[in-house]
Amino acid sequence: MTEAQFLADAKRDGYAEILEREMQAGSNATEHRHGFDAHILVTAGEFTITIAGNVNTYRAGEAFAVPAGTAHAEAAGAEPVRYTVARRHAQS
């Protein structure tokens, strides 16, 4: 997936907040939750996410989603991982 397509899809689907992020090589975030839906496009490196014991690794050009409230852990591969995250906050 290209970044342009990712951004167009995010806008169409109501993801109003777009951020560029990076995790250092070999770093990780223990299990946590977010109060927003997240749609992530990996732009460099490898991003591993664990949800309910299922481990998936995504590479540059691959995208995935994490619904609000979903417990998950994150890890970067042997190189720094860069990614674009689109956030969709619940409507009040």
C-alpha cells in the first residue's frame, strides 16, 4: 500500500489525526490499550504486534488496524521502525 492510498483511505474512514512515529531498533511497548481506533502503515523496518496471543509482523508497505480498547503489545525489529498512524477518536 502506498502512503497516498493509506491517507486517502484513512480520511474516507473518518481518521482525522495523522502522526508519523518511530520506534528504536529492538524496543518494545508492553501490553496496553488506546482510547482510539488506530490504523497503521509501516514505512520502514518491521513492526510486530501481539493481540490475544497472536503475533504478527508487518513490513514497509503493509498496514494493520487496532480497534480502540484492544489490549496489545508492540515491538520493533532489528532496525528502527517508522510508521504512519491514523487515529479515529470516538464521537461524543
